[in-house]
Amino acid sequence: MPSGSWQSKSKVIKEFSGPVWRILFRSRADASLAPARAPEGRFHHSGQWALYASLSAKGTGIAIRRYISADDPPRVIQRFQISGARLLDLRGHSQVSVIWQDIRATGAVSPTWAFSNAARKQGADGLLYSSRSRPELSHVVLFDTRPTLIEPVSPAEPWPS
């Protein structure tokens, strides 16, 4: 498990309710609450379930910038409401902002997985964390999408990349 300030500041899982946004390929808009398709991500691995979103529409665009290519199919953006989620708040912790893909490319285990593994063991519904490139923006990862936890509140709209 990560050490230092993270342990002392983040022992408590906090309740979170609020709007979040997701950007998806238009062809997947009918499955807007589907988990990440990649087998590994910043906070999931080994078959773990994860849904990534942002606390602002702007943050969503920042979050996926690394994954966009010129020949991508059209995307949509959609707003959701999270209600009563038990989240471990890791915003402001630099250890979760590493470029995990570069670490994995060397064959090493991503250090970010220790945070999500610990949160899952504590019974958290997910994590709140800061944007790597824009720390004033925040993102969320949920470990499930029970209807009482997250639901769409607007239709998907075209997203201009």
C-alpha cells in the first residue's frame, strides 16, 4: 500500500453526491454505464470493474486527450448523477498522478493500483482523484454502477473533439 501522507489523510471514505460527465464513442452511447473496456487502467486490473468519469465536462475532455487519435469515430458526452457514493478522496495526492502506462510498459505493476485495491478492500464505491495535467479538475472512478449509485440525467450529445 502507498505510504506517507496518503495513509494519514485518506483513511476515511466520504459520501459523495453530484454530477459527473463521460465521453464515449457514439456507437457505445446505448451502453453509457458500461465499464472501461481496456483490461488495465489507472485504477483497475486483473478483471476488476471500473467506470471513469469527471466532475466537469471540461475535465472529461482533458482526461481522454491522451487516448484520442485523428481517425477516431465520433464521440458523445453525457451527464450523470452520482448519489450517496462512498468514495476515497485522493485529490491532491501526487502519487496517483503518475503516468501509469509508462510504468506498465517496463513490466512493473502500476503503483496506482495499490490505491484502488485498498479502497476496494475498505468497501469504497470508488475514488476521487485530481487530473494529472490540470490538478484543479477532478475525476472519479466507480467500482460498480448500481442504479441507486449513478444514473444518466441527460441524453448523450455530440462531443466536438
